[in-house]
Amino acid sequence: MSAASSNDCPHLDCVGEITKEELIRKSHGQCQDCKVGGPNLWACLENGCSYVGCGESHADHSTVHSQETRHNLTVNLTTLRVWCYACSKEVFLERKLGPHTQLPSTAKPISPVQTPSPDLKAPGSPTSLRVPPAGACDDLDMETEEEDELRTRGLTGLKNIGNTCYMNAALQCPNCSFSFFLDCGGLVKTDKKPALCKSYQKLITDLWHKNRNSYVVPTNLFQGIKAVNPMFRGYSQQDSQEFLRCLMDQLHEELKEPIPEPEDPNQAVAMDDSPDEDSHNINEAEMLISEQNQNNRDWQKEKNLINNLYRAGSHGDLDKDVDTTNELMPIISSQGAIKAQGRNSGKCKAVTSITIRPQSPSGNEGVTSRLSSSPPKSSMWPSLSSTHKKVPSFTPSKSKRQRKYRSIISEVFDGTIVSSVQCLTCDRVSVTLENFQDISLPIPGKEDLAKLHSSSHQTALVKAGSCGEAYAPQGWIAFVMEYIKSWFWGPVVTLQDCLAAFFARDELKGDNMYSCEKCKKLRNGVKFCKVQSLPEILCIHLKRFRHELMFSNKISTHVSFPLEGLEMQPFLAKDCSAQTTTYDLLSVICHHGTASSGHYIAYCRNELNQQWYEFDDQSVTEVSESCVQNAEAYVLFYKKSNDETQKERRKVSSLLNMMEPSLLQFYISRQWLNKFKTFAEPGPISNHDFLCAHGGVPPNKASFIDDLVMMLPQNVWDHLYSRYGGGPAVNHLYVCHTCQNEIEKLEKRHKNELDMFVRLNKAFQEEESPVVIYCISMQWFREWEGFVKGKDIDPPGPIDNSKIAVNKNGHITLKPGADSGQISEETWNFLHSIYGGGPVVTVRPSVSHQEAETSQAEEKIEVETRSV
């Protein structure tokens, strides 16, 4: 409920002082007129009035009391919802933060509405009245009164705006995530251009609006995807699956949030010690930056002091790095090497047959870690006072730590495949782990089918631990009948055949031999893969198009696929923890035509009435299941099916309808509740999307906390917690002062580093003939610039000049054409004292080195003269 719609009630000023304990006490009483007991008694909220009356389920004396006394506001003692008789609508009392909590000056209070009620007890009081936000419980109700009206939603077409049938079909299919963009619209926030997630949210809202038009024109989203991917510019026909990949990658990039990582305990100790020295360093750096009017002589003295301090520093400590980049996902293997392969950041590119993107683990991973935004104590500019005790230099990691991210896209579509390669000479097994967003399956021909169905191959597959179980129920009679049919009507290919072909063992020999790390030679090997973790939505792409150098062709073989009960158990790794392995078809993209020209349509199952519909651009038509099964599938979307989850949703709905009085109200993540409503396996309750590591609300989320949380009665929370675990339990919201202090420290660090760099660089520009010019990698410099300007969360790793340096006869020089920048010696010393790294690359020899060589030569001549 927006503030505008809630603040229209002018009667909130009449609310008297009342506590929740008093309301609970009244709920155990009875109507003062007819003496009937609860539930659903109503208490008058007029200042000084203590009336309690029954509701409509009895004689409705509460309404009679309002009419006789002109007391407008009353509260339901079971649900704690407030009704205004004069306005004839529900209103919401203020819900602020806890005691001694102040928001930043730029942030809005954590409150569903701004209610002018000065007579209420101070909201900071633990006993203040707290009413659930609008729809907090309704959003969990699985069977609403508007169900009949909702049955017609989601049947809106998309206008073709110039060969965009590929886009229209792709947009209609992944409606599994529609619920998130509808129910959790407040979470769709981004500062990244072109803000495609906002355009997508607007499109989904239009498609599912109850007063829907016959079609929607997706112009804004089309312009946004063209701005990100030039391949979709113009009006030529494109591949629907490629569009879908690019769309999902961009949505993930805009909506992703970092997952907290466990900190290195040694680093944490280094960061927490010597607070006084750190404060002294900061003050001295501020004094240095604030001095703007110096003459050239004083500035030269200052530069010499900086360089002397740098040269006196302990460079050995900076070089003793500890590798903390081991962020890889663990794999259990009985022998051989274990590797882990994250997802590449390149957009719209698949590795082999798996679409991958930067690693996005499950939402509950790393939630117990400690977040810290404060800079290392030694990362500030070293003390400029020669009498002050030197601060130990901070030891940076060898490379910038790679953060893990999650988004609604990764939680819906991401799965994991484990690939194993065995050397047939030494039996060494190498294991890699790859995240996938969709799986591209080959369509096997006659010979491949015969091989897959043969008993000898089944035995080999079973021995290899692959997918021979997929054909276990099929006997020889069924196989012979299908083989005879294939001679008359072509090969009968099922989706299970395609999956079996993809997961079948692959012999690596000939030109495709395996490079064994143990043998140090090319060896014959065997490769096979399994699914380590299953996604909520399994996206399957059938390789119908084959692109050669001079021409392209399309495989039009019909692939039969199940509408319900796709079983993935035969293709799972032994240590896969998935509880649900069965999938039901959600939607399918079909292509009609040839490789050079054609038309895309989509078949989608409406989530509200479970009917199938054909989406052909603007046209939406109800179709039968047989029509869907006979379609020439190109991309299929399967959703996990779990009857137990449906029972849990009905159970929660019944608990909500019980309206039991609740002593405590629990805050819970709105995003997790959306997963509970839509996912077959929602996982443990995770409230960490609105909590920081210290248990408070992060300051940057305080202004829109109502978009992140809902309030549940105690009985519903107890049931969800006992069933799914997780947490933590939250009964009180407050802005985290620790995070606020860390943010202020980080901003101070940003300002200090940026101001010092600007000053040093300005002096460098004014210097007519510098004695030495240092080079720095622009790739690293851009990362540092993004950090000090607040665009990146993490500081850059150590300075990495390896890409711009070349070693010639033992001397490091600048690589020709390298992406580098030029800075002064003082600037290099300043950055290197904070971040370390190297190597040092100069474009002019240092005069100090020449003077040292001249001095050594003079001493040598003097010694030789004396000997003579």
C-alpha cells in the first residue's frame, strides 16, 4: 500500500495511546453488549475509549458503537488490522525502527506509511503497536477470492515490430519468473544501463494485467536489448534461443547481488589492530590534502618526504602474498585431480554444449560470513610524520578476490554439471564443474539411436556410471517395433534419447586425444558427465540448426517429449542432493520453416487454469495437449514438480485463515516467500537479503525495507521454520550502525585516495622535465578508479603490470602498444604503498640510478689510482 493511498485518512490523529499487550488482553475478553467471546472482536481506537464489541459474525455491535459515538477507527483483535468507518477502508498505523535508531539524512524511515499520529506511543518503544503491512498475509494465500477473475490473465499477445517473432516467442515462455516481477517489483532495482530489468518488469506487468489488452508492443525492451547486443539491431530474423540467452544474461547482470564471503581470519586481525595509528594516518592525510597554497619548494620537499618514506618501507612484506583466491566449488572424487571451473563473463557464448556465466551459487551460500567495508589499517597513506611510529604494511592478496553473485535468474535457471575425463593409460581422473543455464542437446540419427539402444552399449554405460538406466525399462520387443517403424516413418527420437546422447560417454582418441597431466602426453581417454545440481527450471535446447562454412541446414526430425513426468534421475551424479528429480513441461518454442527463413511460435501452459495456449505474435489461441505434443520443439522449459510443496502451500493457507492471536509478529523475506509460492524446492528460509552480517538492516536498504519484507503471525512462522529451517528469526528491524560506520570509513578512504592522486597527478602535469616516468596498467587503473568513485564494492587487487611489461636482457621495459598510462614516481609510490604489486615499468632511466653508477665508477678509479 503506497503512502499516498494510506495517508488520505484524516482520522488517524484521534488514535489514543495503546499497547499490543493491552490489545492481546482485550482479545481474551468479550463483547461489552452481548457478552460473546472471540475471535474477531473489535476494539475502538478513539483516544480515551476502551470499548470492545463483536463483529459481523455476531450482532456487529462494534459498528453500532461507531455510529452512535462517531468513533471512526477500530482494530480487529485477532488480525490487528485497522478499519476506518468514515473512510470505509483499511488504514495502516506507523511502523518505525527500534530504539535509538536514526536513518541517514538521505534515507526514508522504515515504515509502510508516514502516519501523522502524534498521540501514539513512541514507535521506538518495544511495546508500540505494530500492524502487518498491507497484504502481508494475503500474498501467501494460495486460493484468493479473485481466482475466477485471474483465470484470464497472462493471455496477452506481443506485436511483431519487424521480424521479431523470435523475440515474442522467447518472451512468452519463461513465465516461471513472472511471479517475481509481479509480487516483488520493489526488488527490481538497478543503476546499470540500459535498465533492461525495468523494461522487462513493465512488460510482464502489462501482460498479466487484469484489464489486459489483446496485445502489447514490446518497444522499450527491444530497444534495450539492441543497445546491449548489436546483433539484434536491424530487422533481420534472429535465433530465439540466442535472444533468450542474451536477455537472461543481461537481467542477471542488472539484478545480481554479491553473496558474502568468509573472511581470512589473519586479514581480519590485521584490519582491526592499531586503531589509534589508523586515525592518526587519516588525519595526517587529510591535513596534507587540505593544504592547497604551497610554493614549489615546499611541494618538492613534500615529494621527497613521500619518496623517502616509501623507500624506507618494508617492501618485503608487500611481496609476501597469501593466495586467497581459492573460491572454487568443491567436488568429491575418489582419485586424481579435482578442478573447478567457474562461469565465463562473456555474454551469449556457450562453452561446448552448456551456457555458462559468472558463478552464481545458491542463495543461502555464505550467509553467515562477516561483511566489512572498512579499509585495511595500513591501506591509508603512511604517516608523514618522521617521529610517528610506522604502521605495518598491509599484505594484499595476489589477485582481486572474485565475488560470487546471485539473482532471481540464477536461482531459477542455474544448474551444475560435473565432467570427468579418465586417462586410459594411467587411470587418472580429472574432474571439472560447470554451471549451466540451458543444455544444448544433439538430435541422434539412426546409427546413434541403434548404438544408444543396443544392449552392449547399455552395459558399457552402466559400468561407466552414465545413463544406461534411462533405457532400463525398455525391452527388446519395444526396441524392435520402434526400429521397424523407423524404416517407414523415419527414426523415432524421444527427448530421453537426446538426453542419453548428451550424457553418454565420449571416447577421446585420434585427433581428439586427451592431454594427461600425469603422463605429460596425449593419451586416449574417456569423458562422461553428470548433473550435480538441478535447476528449478530446466531449459533444453535441441540442436536443430547446423551451420557450415558455406551453407546452413535444419534437422526437422520430430522429437517426442513428455508433457509431464520428465525424469532426470538417470543423469544425476551419485552425490547429487536434489530431492525433486521430476519435471513437467511449462512451455516450448517451435520453429517452422528452413534454416534461412521461418517463423517462431510458443506453446505455454497458463499457471492459473493449467490450459495450453498457442502464442503466435499478437494471436493467442487455446490448444489441446495433443497439438503441443505434435509440435516441432526447438527450446523446451521444464519446471520441477513436487506434490509435497503443494500440500505445504495449502497448509500455510489454512494457518492464515485460522486468525489465531499472535504475541509475536515475524519479519520474513518477501523474496523467499515468492520462492515458496513458485519453487518446488524453495530451500531454507533466507532473511539475509534484507539483513546485514550483523543482524541489522543495511543503511542502503533502509529506505525500501517494505519492499523486502513481510510480516507473518507466529503460527505461520513456526510452521515454515520447522519445515524448511534457515532464518534468522527477526521480530525487530533497525538500521545497522556498524555498517553505517564502515560505509563512512570506506567513503573517507575513497576521498583520501582520490584527492591524493589528483594532487600528485596535477604536480606531475606541471613538471616540465620529469626525471623518471612510471607506467601503470590501465586495466588495473580502471578497477581502482571504479573503486574510489564508489562504482565497485571491492578494492582492486595488487597492481598488475605483467600485461604491459616485457623483459629484455634482464631489464623490464614497456611493451609496445600496451594499454598503459603514465604517472609520476610519487604517484607510483603512493599507489604501490597501498596495493603493492608490480613489476616497476619506466620509460626513462632514473637519475638517482645514474648517479649511483657514476659514484661507483669514481670510487673504482680512485682505488685503482691508489694501487698504482
